[in-house]
Amino acid sequence: MSQRFYIETLGCPKNQVDSDKLVGTLLADGMQPTDDVAVADLVVVNTCAFIDEARKESIDTILAIDERRIEGSRLVVTGCMAERYGAELAEALPEVDQVAGFGVPVHHHSVTVPTGKKLIPVSSAPLPELDLLNLPRPKSTSPWAYVKIAEGCDRTCGFCAIPSFRGPQRSRDIHQILTEVDELEAREIVLVAQDLASYGKDRPGDLGAGSIVPLVRAVAERADWVRLLYLYPSDLSDELIDAMCQTGVPYFDLSLQHVSKSLLRRMRRWGDGDRFLGRIRDIREREPGAAFRSNFIVGYPGESEADHDQLLRFVEEAQLDWCGFFAYSPEEGTHAYTLDGAVDRSLMNERLAELRELQDDITASRGDDMIGRTLTVLVDQPGIGRSVREAPEIDGVVHVRHDLAVGEFADVEIVDAMGPDLIAVGGAIDDGDDD
């Protein structure tokens, strides 16, 4: 009987892509997947190390899974936390059989697994050239799929440690990306990377700056919907905006982080609130139906009451469809870790609550605006669909009839809004060619 494997994925969509690649390698090794950790011979936890809360969740998950797995199984920890804290993690968690950094095999059926605990420090391992980017990947099990087009990041944002363990940007070949898109057979492709719009900049000889535009167009020829997540605002060119609108998915996920110019400079980032508002207005003039998402850090060192007020005014004026607000988390090794002006946690929480309440009202209002409209939705699962306004897993959903076929497009009428979600009736079949 084939050995069975179980994978638990934490963190961002880019981690989910890595897990899918791991699945592909394990299937190629002749193993079979299971959704029950209690019967798995190999248990893999793909961890996140972005902020302190994510690291705590990773540790808690590892310990919880260790209690549920069967005797004789192997517990392997991989992902960002394994890469960033390999040796320390191995020493702190004797429950774990292997700590595997990026590109380190988690299983080979030809390898005899030794009895007892095996600790593999990987924090000093050289950065792998390919990581998991170009490994095989099975067909998508849902109507949509993430595709990672690059690994690493060349930016030096003050709050972010990702470049220190994901390495510099490494863009994939277009043909490798398109091959993966074809193999996934998904109706919607969601392109992800640490710095999506900078795709190709690290390869001036064969790709170069602006390569994201022909890539988006090429993917749009193979999938009904193409969605881009995480766009740094300075690289949002007119050509890229036009290409995104032409695909029929005018969804702009802008990585803004704050709007105070002085605070953004302390973050080592470009832009300010007026520039951001101008770009948003420009996009809405071209495409009135464009949807917007962004994320903001609250309580970055030195954030004053005036900075916070600027952010409140921006949120009110921008009227973004979706917004996430996150408390600043000090990360050792980052520029921000050395800054003075720490914001008291209770004040940080007050600011978070104020911003979230404001944005909840705006999101509800944007949803109310949809009532009475007919939208094309992609049916993700029975009774659940999404329009171009909603990215998978992070935004609201559209509740539809349970008899609409999963993986198909349907035109539905929005009759109500409930929190972040919309309620629809009807369901004429749509071929997905129109937005």
C-alpha cells in the first residue's frame, strides 16, 4: 500500500502555491494524499514567519499536529519559518523529525527514514536557485488557482524581513508560467509574488521592466479571469492598468501600507496619500467598475496622531472596497527594529478599531451599491460564487443558488448585502468571456 501524506499550510497565497508544488513532488514519488493527519505516514507543516502572531500560530499548529499523528510517521516543518529559524526551530521542537528550508526535499521514497529524531539545521544553507517555482503541480481542485510568477524581493521596506529569507527577486520564464497555467486547467488564475509588478526587472537581458504586461495578456488568453495580487503603487503603470482592465478583471490590490509621506519614508517606501488618491481616481475614470483592496500598517514606530488622522481621511475619501489593517510587529533584523518612537499597544488597538469600523461601513456601502445589479460570478462551490470584485479567500463572496454548477460562470441578480457578502438570485449560464 502506498504511503500517505498530509500537508497543513499556513500564511499567504504564496505558501499555498509552495504546498501545491510539494503535493506534485510527493505524488510523483508515489505517495497518496489524505485529509486525515491521523492516518498519514508523512506530515508536513508549511509555516509562515511574517509577523510574531504568524510564528506563534505556526508553533501551535506544529504541536497540535504532533499530538494527532500516528506513531512512526514523519513530521516535517518547511516554509518561511523553517528557512528563517532552521537551527533554532530544530532545537526548540524535538517533536519534529526534519526542518526543511526552501528547495529541500521533504521526502524521497528511496531514502530510508532513520528511527528517532533527526534535526537538520538549515538556516545557513545556500539559497536555492529554483526553490519550488518550477516543480510540477497537479491540476487545480478548485475553479481558481494561485500562480507564483517570481520568488523573493529586491525592496528594503523598513518593516519587512522577507528578503532576508526569501532572497532577492527571481522571475520565472514566461513559458514556464504559461505551462503551469495550462496544467492547472482553472477558470481563474491569480498571479502572486512578493513584488508582482516588478516581474522581469531582475532579468533585463531577456525579460526586463514592464514584463508583467505581456505576461498578463498571455495568461488572459488561457484563462477566463486573471487577477493580480500585491501591486506596489510606484510600478502601477498606465500600460499595466490598461492590460488589467482589458482582461475583464479590473481588480486592483494596492500595497500602500500608509499615506503619511513622512511615515512612509520611515518605512522606506514611495508615495503619499495624494499620489495614491490621484492614481485611484485615474483608474476609476478609465473603469468606473474597478474594485480596490489595500492593506495598512498601524502603529509603525513614529506614527503620530496627525499621521493617523491622515490615514482616516484617506480611507474615507478613497472608498476602497476592501481594506486590511494590521498592528505593527517588530521584526528583528529590519530597519524598523532600530527606530525610536514606539507606539503604545493600547493606542495601536484604539487606532485599529477606529479604522476598521470606518472601513466596515464603507465596505457595506460598496456592497449596497451592488443591489439591483446583474453580475457575472464564478461558482467556487455549491451556493458560493464570486464576481470580479472579490478575490478568493480574502474578500466577501456572492451567495448563489446551490444548483449552479461549480466551475461555471453564471449571471445573477444581486438582491441583498450581508456584511462583506452579497446575496443573489437567478443564474443564467454565462460563457465567462464578458466581465
